[in-house]
Amino acid sequence: MRRWFQSKSINTPSPAGAVLSYVVLGVWALLILFPLYWLIITSFKNSSQVAEGPFYIPFADFKPSLEAWRYILVGDLSQDTLRNFGNTLLVAPVSSLIALVLGATAAYALVRFEYRPRVGAILTFIGCLVLSIVLISVGLSWPIGLIVSAAVFILLLQTIGRRFKRALGNNDIAFWMISQRMLPPVAVVIPIYILFQRLHLLDTYTALIITYVTSNLPIVIWLMRDYVSTIPIELEECASIDGASRYRIFWSVVLPLAVPGLVATFLFVLVFSWNEYLLALFISSAKVQTLPLTIAAQNATRGPQWWNMSVLILIMIIPVIVIAIILERYITRGLLIGAVKG
Amino acid sequence: MDTTATHEEQQPVRLHTIISSAADRLAGSVFILPAVLALLFLSLFPLIASLYVSLAKFDIAPGGFKLTFVGLNNYKKLFTGSEGTHFLGKFAPSTFITWLVFGAVVIGLGIFLARYVLNNRISIGGLIGRMLLALGLGSLTWMLVHTLWNGGRLGTASITLVYVFVGIFFQYILGLSLAMLTVQRLPGRRFFRVVFLLPMMITPVGVAYMFRMLTDTSKGPFTPIWQALGLINFSWVNNAWGARTAILIGDIWQWTPFMFIVLVAALESQPVEPVEAATVDGANSWQIFRHITWPAILPVSMTLMLIRLIEAFKIVDLPNVMTNGGPGTATQSLTYHAYINWRALNIGASAAVAYMLLFLVTFFAMIFVNLIRQRTVETL
């Protein structure tokens, strides 16, 4: 009787615990899979089969048709779908990778270095930024406006900026970074649109990638900061004594140990840029549209086209699922075992 | 002879160390500057530009648009003018219960302030910060108690707070329990892990449409259940709390995976030796969780909650698609409020709502980072 409640090793639950775990996991899996099942069967329905009430089992309750799949993949919408699919497939991974590289280095820096930016310097910088915006909106061409305010900035930095000796710390920098995500997209789309219009970057991959990298950076930095800080500093000290440079330590000691965190963060950021809707709506007009725009476009004047939408949503999650299945194995325990002892 | 030999040997070595130490000294900047510059390029400009827009009136003009500076007019409208009931809600007259709840909160805040003042280590900054905190929380409580009960109506600010805090609470609890279950060595755990990630991968607009299908009481899959309960003519659109619950369920369904995956990674990267040692010493599983696992995942949990706090304040797709903000304005979040103004080309008013959202998020994020996160992480 007792062996039902006894576990053999730390991570292996007792038989009773395993049964309980399976029940809980099964219930949640069901809660997740049922909506997806509904999505799948809706994609095989036509408009009358959706309108006439709930039908649950294909062939038994209703006759499935490939109408919607044909419409999306080879029919009228196929050109749009495939182009937007390609765009999403390019923009999301590239921007996530860049964000991951920039974010992981910055996170490491925030954990292991100490920064003391002066309050005076920051205030002068903000002042000059406001100045440049005012100058440009008054009608000066933007290179001149930028150069003028940069000159003023350097001048003030050398004089007034030095007066205020108070400095901020790493936590303040981190908070500033995460605060960049606080404004809702509705408020930032117009300034971003104007910015890219001035730079002649509207409807380009560059614009989308830049936008996604900067909007995802804060999240990468915050998540990686915690993962990096769990890495024992002794390992880095050992490497340092052996003569490795900071870059070498980061590349050969920190990054390999942070792999579970890197993978989880990458997955999350990838999903974020994969699914982003509002910014893409503004930045792209035809050439670089992404798939979420196609989905939203299915809410036509005749009401939502549920079957087309379902097909598009399903098409959209397949690549991410494949990536998740490939990457999931790297989120596993044991990378640190024995590393600290020796 | 000897000296020249050592001299020749040392020279290149010294040069090398000089270069590498210079590079090492620069390492701090090299590591952080790319990220800072990227953020400055695209984040600071929209922030300042939309602040200006919120202080202006936006008009379509020939060849583009025109901004006229109107000062704080857009904000004034939000608090006292035509948008007042929309933003803050309709205030019911005070009753005994509202005074009781409000009084309790005020006393609590008073004790909090008094304890800080009586504690000998006070600073001006800390005092001002705590007074702002007390003031903010006090007025939020005043707003909530007068709009929640008898005759009041929630404004978009309170509705957003409900979404954020109820949503995050359930997401974290669910995410943590599921993560704890799937780090056990169970056959098939990789299947569960991938399945649990699925909701996060669907585009938010897609999730919203999917939940609209599912919550349809006459054609959705749960129609027989509604029929059995006699709710066939019941519509989410008619019941404020029903509609809010539906949206919350969608939100929890969609974002639990985020908590889940990050917590799984945190649990997996936790060293096993302390757990082994504790088991040898005879600790039970609750003690292991409380004293070893929980402290190890606490920092990452705090970050998770902060990120979700910031993201959840921006909820818009679910109310927009599922209920169109209805019944009335009962399910409208702040971002949706901004979006309505924006769609009506009231860009200035929209930016003002967005900035109020920014203040609210900053307020809670500050509390979170300065009080809760620091205290919990430091006491470890």
C-alpha cells in the first residue's frame, strides 16, 4: 500500500501522484484542445453548416468540404495568403533573433556590470530630443534638425550636464527599458507611421523588423536578466582567472548555461512578432503585409467568414508548433549539474 | 643578454594585455549600448510625440493633418467633461458599506505611512513616493467602491483593473501548477508541454474570433449546455458581468501558456543538489517547495507578473471582437476606449486616454518594482 505514495527519486512522482498529475494535465489539455478541435472542424464547414447550429462530428453530423481550404490555398485568396505567409515567415524569426542577441547581451550587462548614468546628462538628452522634434515639426528638414540638436546636446552635456552629480543605477535603466512597452499600440502607431514615412521606409521589411526588435527588446532583457542572474558567478570567475575576456566569458560560459531561458524567451518573442497586428497594419500597405492582417480582413461586410478564418488561423499556427516542438527539448534540466562543484 | 631576451619576449605579451584590457574596459558599453540605442531610436520619439498629440486637437487638413495645441483640454474632458462617466464610471451615492470599505483602506494606508515615518530611516524621496502611493491607491479605492455597487457603473479604468488583476492571478496560479506538474519525470510530458503552449501561438485577433464562436449561445458548441440551463436566449451582450467573465476566460486561456513556459524554464534551470540534500534530510515536498523551489523561481515570477501587468493593461482584441465593448461600455478596456476615440478621429482624446493608461501602468509597475519585487527578492 505504501509504495503507491512513495516516489522512487526526486523528480519521479509516486504512482498516486502520477495518476493525479495525469488527471489535471488531461483536463487542461482538453480545455486547450477542444477550441482547437472546433476550429479544425469549422474549417471544413460551409456557411450554411455554420449557420444552422452546432455540428460536432464530421461525416456523422455534417458532410465536410474542402471549400474554404481551396479558397485560401489555391483559389482567389491564394496569392495574398502565400505572399503574407512568406512575409511573416521572414520577419518574425529574423526580428526575434536580433532582439534575442541584443537583449541577451544587455541583460548580461545589467546583471554583471554597474552603470551610473548621470541625471544631468539624461535631462539634457531629453531636452535636446524635444528640441529636435520641435525644430522638425516647425518645418526644418530632419537632418538639419538632428544635427543642430546633437550640437546643442554636446555643448550642454559638457557644461550644465556636469552640474548634477546624482546618478541612476542598473535597476533604473531596466525600469526605463520595460516602461517602453507601457504605451498602448494605439497611441504609438501614428508617430511610428510618421517616422517611417519621413525615412521612406514604409512598407519595407526593414521597418517591420526594426519595429518588432525594439518592441520585443524590453521583454527579452527582463526575462534574460533573471535567467542570467541564476548562473553561479563562480563559473565566470574561474574563466576570468584562466584569462578569458568578458566577451569570451559571455560567449562560452554564460550563453550555453542560459540556453533554457534563451529558448523560452525566443519562443515567446517569436510568437509576439508572429502575431502582431496593429503595427503591421500601419507599416505595411501591400508588399510586406503579414498574416494577422489577412485574418482580420475575413470579417467582411457579409459578417465574419468563420470557415476562412479557421483555415487561416490553423495555417498560421503550424510553423510555430513545428518550431516549438523542435526547441522544446532544450528547455530541460541538468545543464548546471556538477558545474559548480569541481 | 638575459635582459634583452626577456624584453623581446614580454613586449608582444604586454601589447596584447593592453589591447584586451582596453576592450575589457569597454565591455560594459559594448554589451548594453546596442539595446539602448535601438530603444532610443523607436521608443522615445513616439512617447514624446504622442504626449504632444494628447495636448492637441487633431484635424484633417488638406495635404495631411493639423495639430492645434489645446493644453490640458483633452484630459479635462476625461475627468469632468463628456467622457467622464465613460472613463471613471458613474458614481453611486455613498452608503454605509462604501464608507466602511473606503475607511478600512484609508486606515491601512495610514498605518503603512505611519510605520514608515516611525521607522528612523526615512528619506525625502521615499516619503514622497509613499505618499503618492497612498494617494493613488486611496483614490482608486474611492472610484472602485462607488462604481461597483448599487447604481454605479464601472468606467473603462476600473474595468481594465478588473481584467488585469483577476487575469494575472489565475494565469499565474494555473501556469505555476501546470509547470510544476510537467517538470516531473512523467511519460508524455513533452506532449503536454507542446499542447499547453498552443493558445499563445494563435494570433490575438484569432483567439478573439474563436472565443466569439465558442461563446455563441445558439450556434456554438456549448449550445446544449445553455439549453439545459435555460439560457438559450441569454446573450453575453446583455449581462455585464457575464460578458466580462467570458472575456476573462479568453484572456486566461490565451496567456496562461506564457506564465507556463517561462516558469518551466525557470524550474528546469534550477540546480538539483539542494533538493537532493533536503530529501536526504527528510524534508517533505511542501517544505522543499516553500524553502527551495519557491525562492529560486521568485525573481522570475516577479518579472513575469510585471510583464503580464504591462501587457494586460493593453487588452483590446478580446473585448473588441467578442462583445464590441458591450453591453453599453461594460467590457471596454482603456485601450479599447482609446481605440474608439481614435477610430472617430479624435486622435487627441485617444492619446490622452493612452497617457492615462501609461500613468496607471507606471503607478502599478512602480509599486511592484520598488515595494513588492525588492522586498520579496531581497528578503531571500
